[in-house]
Amino acid sequence: MQQILNTLLRYKNFLIYISLLLFSIFFLSKRSFFHRSFINQLSLGLSGSIHLLKERTINYFDLIEKNKILRTENEKLKIYELIYQNQLLESSDTINFPFKTIGTKILKNSYTNARNYLILDKGFKDGIYSEMGVISNDGLIGIINETTENFSSAISILHKDIKLNVKFKKNLSFGSLLWGGESPNKMKLVDIATINPVSIGDTIVTGGMSAYFPEGIPVGRVKSFINKPSENYYDIDIELFSNLTQKKYAYIIENKTRKEIKDLENNE
Amino acid sequence: MNKTIKYIFQFSLLILIQVFVLNNINLFGYLNPYVYILFLISYQFNNNLSETIFLGFLLGISLDLISQSAGAHTIACLTISFLRPYFAILALRLKLSELPENLISKETRLLNKIGFLFLMVFIHHFILFFIIFLDPRSIFLILKNTFFTTLFSIIVIWPILTLLETKND
């Protein structure tokens, strides 16, 4: 004990310097947006590399399981491919499908906080920029937030401040999907007017009103709903199809028309 | 006690002059001398480095708060106040225990004094501009700014230092 104290006293000045320096950096990041984003990028790069190292070591041991998942997913994709090709024969419009996918690995995934983030192993070197959508094999994952050269961070859909545009598969009535923070497979659907019929088990798909995700990706099904007579909107609980706590791979979606849409929105 | 009052007076005067006069010079559009670090240059060496570090921090953060800058002065001042004894050792070629209480006096050789002054000003300015730009690609701009501002600052600081020296004697 005495020795620890002595060592502390010996390096007293250095410790004072370091703690004041940390405070100054905190002070700097609070006052200037430019410096804050620089510090964020630095920390993202650092934690990205650390998680990549961890991934590389762990990766090897569950290859069999992953192969199985990939095979089933490929089977599913093959069917879609066939449908797609079939449509191509009928009409030439579908050639202009504006979305492109980029496969990526999830280095870090969180789902226990009120605002969850993911780290992915693709960065602006691979053509990733902020506000691109991220999906998995069976549902939505999030939206890209910041990118460095080799990594990017994404806001998870399990984030208290995010609202997703979704609709009912059967009757196209639009609403917003948000996360209350309870469990990683439960979300709330709001803004569905009571003039639309709703029943338990109805499928919810993405709405396509935002430039992040293409229309029609299955998101979840209605688990329960409340129709208060005094209000004009339903209170609907959604159960997600996708288990966000077990995701290893994701697809980043590039919307080739996003710039045009953005420009239009800005012109309004 | 007398000394404390003197330092408090110096501290506040230098900050006020820096914020209200020197920060508005903008020679050739971008050059401002940073004379307020004169406080850290002329401050006594009294074997109490923690006190100096706190004073350096206080000096920088006061300037940042008053002049509405982000926080670069705090980090630069804090760092040179921590490194000050090492600069003195380097410039005067003495051991830490042999440093005189007051560097700015007739007893210090001119060359040593200039060396100490240059180290303090140059390192301070380099850290300052490095944090303001914070971009490895603008390293030439950072060095250019550092070099010319150091020159300007030393030109302004030197006469004041000489004045202080004659007063001390």
C-alpha cells in the first residue's frame, strides 16, 4: 500500500497533467463539432480494429453453423433471382431496380442499451457513406451513421430515437415503427388510423417512403393491438421476424437514386 | 503575498490584452501574436510543478472561455506548463535542482534565455495550430502558421521580457 502511494506521489505531476489533458479534450469535444467528429472517428477506428481482431480469432470456430445459414439464405435468394428473371422477361421496367447490396460482417452488435449501435467491417473505401440502410437475411438492422476508411458504425433499429416507415402488406396503410427499449424483438407501430382493419398475425413490410430501404422487406407481424375508442390511431405491438441478437452478417443497401431524391427533398 | 498579487495581476492583464487587443491584429490576414504565455515563461521555478500545471490549465481555459475558441489554448498551455522544467533544463544545460528560481534575470545568459523562450513559444504554437487544424494533410499549413506566429510572438514578447528583467533587479 505504502509502495503504491509512493509511486503515485512520484508520478503526481504526470497524473495531474494527464487528467487535466483528458478534461481539456472533453472540453474541446463539447465546444466544437469538428473536433468532436474527429474524436468519434478516431475511437470508431480503434474499436473497429479491436473487434476485428476478436472476430478473426473467434470466427474459425463456428464455421459449420455459418455455412448452414449461408446455404439456406442462398437457396432463398435463388428463388428470388428466378422470380426476378421471370419479371424481366415480362416487362423491362424492373431493370431499373435502384438498389444494390454490399455484403458485410458485423464486428460489434449491441441490443441492451436504449440507443444501440453496430460496427461493420466495410468503410468508405468500399463505397459506404452515412445514411445507407443495413438489412440482414430476414429483416432490417439499421442505418449507417459514420464511416472511416475500413469500418462504419450503424444506428441499430433498436434505437429509441429512430422511426421507420412501414406499411401493412395486405392493405398498404402506412405507419411508423419505433422501439420502446423493452426487448430486442418487440417494436411499436404507431400512426395507423382506425379506419384500416388490423388483425393479429398481419405482416408488416418496409414502406419505401424513405430512401434508406427498398419497399417490401418483411419486418414483423402484429402480435397484439389496442383500439382505444377515444383515439383515432391504433396502438400496435409488433414481433420482429429477425433476431437481432444473433446476427453476424448483413447487407448494406446502396440506393442509386438517393442523391436525386435528396436533391428533390432539399428543393422543397 | 506580494508575489501572489503580482502574479494575479499579471495573469489577468495578459489575458485581457490578449483577448481585446492582440487577437484582433490579424497581420497579413492571419498572424496574431500569442503573448499571454509570457506568464508561463516568466513564472517562478519553485519546485512545485503541480501548481504550475494548474496555472497553465487555468490560463488556457480562461482564454478559451473568454475568446470563445474551442479548447486548443487549454491543451497547448497545459502541455507547455508541464514540459516547462524540461525546456529549462534543455536550454540552460543545468540539472533540475540547479535551476534558478527566476530565469528571467541578468544572471541567465542571453543565448540560454532565447533558447528557453523559443522552445516555450514554438511548442505552444505548434500544439495550438495542430489542434485547430487537426488534419495530417494540412501539416504544411500548420508548420507555416507555427513558424510565422512564433516569430511574431517572440518579437513582441522579447521587449516585455527585457522590461520585466530590469524591474526585477
